[in-house]
Amino acid sequence: MGLANEAVKMVQVSNANRADLGPALEKGNILFFSQTPFELSSHGRQALLSIAEVPGAHHKNIAFKPRAQKITGLSHVPANARGAVENALKSYSEWAIHFVAGLLPAYAHGWQVDYASFRPVEEENRDLPWKKRNDLIHTDAFPSRPTHGGLILRFFTNLNPSQDRVWVVGRPFAAIAPEHAVTAGLLKFAAQAHSPLRRAWSAVLPAARSAGLPVTDRSPYDRFMLAFHDYLKANAEFQNNCPKYQFRFPPGSSWMVFTDIVPHSVISGQYALEQTFIVSPETLSSRAHAPISILESISGTSLAQKAAFAR
Ligand SMILES: [Fe+2]
């Protein structure tokens, strides 16, 4: 297909390459900022770093939903620390949205701002069920938030004062999809695009939503991407033998990547901040780089309605 770099590279962002950041991301590279140009207040930073010392509190991510201005995952955080944690995550989210919009204005034009999160857990030796394991290489897909072809762009910051965050990534989606998408069930999901059941479901969805029912409208694309996440994690041959690239993100650094284009795993690290954006394929430097385009070309089927992304 000729779209993928065989190797995933870390691209240091500078004034000289600002115009090329979109294409670099879309080809499956990681944009890297050795020093994050933002600092939390020392009070906020301390509040986030102290969460690990609270029994039970460090098992969950804390999420901030910018559009609703709501925070979740604070139930174990002592009441007197919640305000500081919320303010810290909120100010990081506001800054990250502003910063990434400045770097990639074309994306910002059509993106949906998704959640921000704080990850207080040490990733090394976590005891998790296989589907939730971060140390297995996977592409991201959100069960509760279908993207209808939108891409998942994530901006991360290592808040740890002394420890690197270590990732291992595989070759980008354009390189692995031709080899694995059909085995992972692409044609079954593509067939659903034309099934009478799917059409009937689409027809009743608006009424179900307006009646207040908690329905999730997943396109065939979303169903495939959820299945592909599980397929990669469960595939021992892929996990053991796929070409791998290791990246270390030092304390204070930030990095940005399409986590559905770049299969990734987190090997170790504690205390990361992150802001997610759902980027419209129409705003990419080339729509051909989007996983949905690659899958549509392999399956010969349209896998999501364009209009659905706008919600
Ligand atoms: Fe992930």
C-alpha cells in the first residue's frame, strides 16, 4: 500500500518541521517534546502525585470530560484533595487542547475533544485480565465512544519526577492491516454494513436516544476496531514476533500519537497525564492514511456513514 513507514520513529518537534507534523503523525510516527511547555502549579502536581499513597485510590484512572466539565474516578481520593486534583487535571486539559490546536489547526477544525485522564498506576507487573493489559501491543478503540471512522489522537505527558515511561510499539496500521485485518474478522463486520438488521437498528436509534435509552451506535468500523484490539492482544504469534520499537519518555517530556494507527504497549512508568482528541478523517493531510480508508480499501465496503462523525 506504500503508506506506512516500516519503522515507527520519534520526531522531535521544532520550528523547522511544524508544517510536516500532520503527515508525520498519520504515517505512524510519534511526535516528541523533550520539555513540556506547560507546568502545573506545585500544589496541583503534588495532589496528583500523592494519589498513589492513598490505599485503593491508585487502582483507577481519573478522567476529566472537558465538554461536560465533569470528573470521574475520584471516589477513593480524600475529600480534601479532590478540588486540587480536579483543578490540576482541568488546567492540563485546557492547556493541552490549546497547545495541540495551535500545532495542528487543520485537525482542530473538525475534531471532537474527548477525555483527559491521569494514570497514577505503576504499569510494570500490573495484574489485569488480558483484554485490559497495557503491556500487550494493541491499537486503541473505545467501547463506550464509537468514532465512526474518526481517529484517536492522544497527547501524553510524563509527570513522574524521576522515572521514564517506556513504550514498545509495532509497525503502523497501514503495514499490519493487510496482513491481519481479514483474519481478525473484517469481512464479517463489512457484511454487517448491508445487513437488514443493521439498517433497522439505524432507523430506530434516533427514537431510542430521544426516549433516553442508553444506546451505543457502533458502525461496522467501530465493531471491527474493538475486535482488532482484542485480536492483537490475544495473538501470541503477533505479540512475540512482530517487529518492535522501544521508546523511553523521560520525566517532564510529552509525546503525541494516533493510538489507532500505532499499535502500542506500556511496559513501565507511573503518573502520566493524557488528553484525547477524535480527529475527522476529512481533516487529515491525506484521508488515505486513516484506518477506515485502509479497511474500506481491503474490504471494498463503506464501513461508517460520514455524517455520523459529526455528533
Ligand atoms: Fe492503548
